[in-house]
Amino acid sequence: MSPEEREPTEREHAVWDRVRRAATGMNHHRAKAALGEARKAAEREAEGEEAVGEGPADGTKARDARTEADEWERITDALADHAGSYDPGTDPFVQGQLAARSHRVRTSVRHD
């Protein structure tokens, strides 16, 4: 399985869900500001500047921060030519993920 085809981890899903909840109702300008903050956080984590007493020092926080920045970037790009606010219920990427998950569940149930 190539890296592009690997299944996202539950942790990645949790980070994406957290970002999507935070982004719900945001317009492009607010999402772009959040993206800027997420990029700064990812850079800090990549440089090893963990906050005192927060999380393990195994790179988990850095991966989460990068995942968060990537999701903010995707949402910001989706809103770039959209006059409204973000709604995961109408986000084609999110809906595609949900459909794929549902399909995997149905397929695995048939094979059990």
C-alpha cells in the first residue's frame, strides 16, 4: 500500500474532527487567520518547542500540529471562492470520507 493509499489513523481523524468543529461557521478570513496560527504552532512543534508539562516528547504533538495545519489549509482553500461559512455537512471531502467509511464498514460486515 503506497503512502497515499494508507488509512488515516484514529488520531488523525480526531484532529480533523476537532478542526472541523472549530471551523464550523467560519468565513474564509477567520479560517485563514486560524490557518496562520496552526502553521505557527506546527513550526514551533517541529522545532521541538513543546509547552512545559504537555504531552509526550515522541513527536506526537508535532504530527498532530502538522495534521491540524493541513486540515486548516484544506478548509481555507475550500472557502477561498465561497462567500459563505464552513459547514462539514456540505464539505465534499468530508462527505466523501464518510461515504468511504460507511462502505468499508458494510464490506467488512459482509466478509465476517
